[in-house]
Amino acid sequence: MPLALLAIGSELDPDVYEVVTIDARLDPDAERTVLSHIGDALCIGITVLTGAPISDALRISRAAKTRASDDTRRLGRLASIHVRARMSAREIGGRHGSRPG
């Protein structure tokens, strides 16, 4: 399972957001499944392991980007930046023995 996306999705309020997790290893047509949700998506996150799965992830992300609205692409970038910043703050706090505020 895509643990990074599951971790992020678990932080969201289920009464406000419906998190859809698609594992391309288990879904025989993951691209179609992703595209079926694209119209309602606020943002899309894709994780991938190195090696052969990269080509599938690139194909799916390109298809999603083509179909996604400008708002989804913009919000996706903002969400990605926010998550990276939040994780970086946690990592920095952990390294120095203090908790971030």
C-alpha cells in the first residue's frame, strides 16, 4: 500500500474529505480508476518505487494532469508544498530534540 499517501490521508477529516487510495499493483486498470475520480479531486498524490513502476506512475500522472482542472493542479501543488514543509519541521524538531510549534 502507498503508506505515505495513507499517512497524509489519515490526517484529513472524513466528514469533510473523501480520501480515495488506489494501489496500481492491485488495480488492473489504475489509470482508468484515477481518471474516474479526477473530476471531484481537490488534489492528487502519487508515490512510486524505483524501477519498472516509474513508467506506470508517469503515464498515470500525465493522464491525470491532462484531465485535471487548473484549480486541482494548483491546489495539488500547494498541498504538496504544505506537507513537505510540515514534515521538514517535524524532522528538524526531531533532530534537535525539540518539538516544532
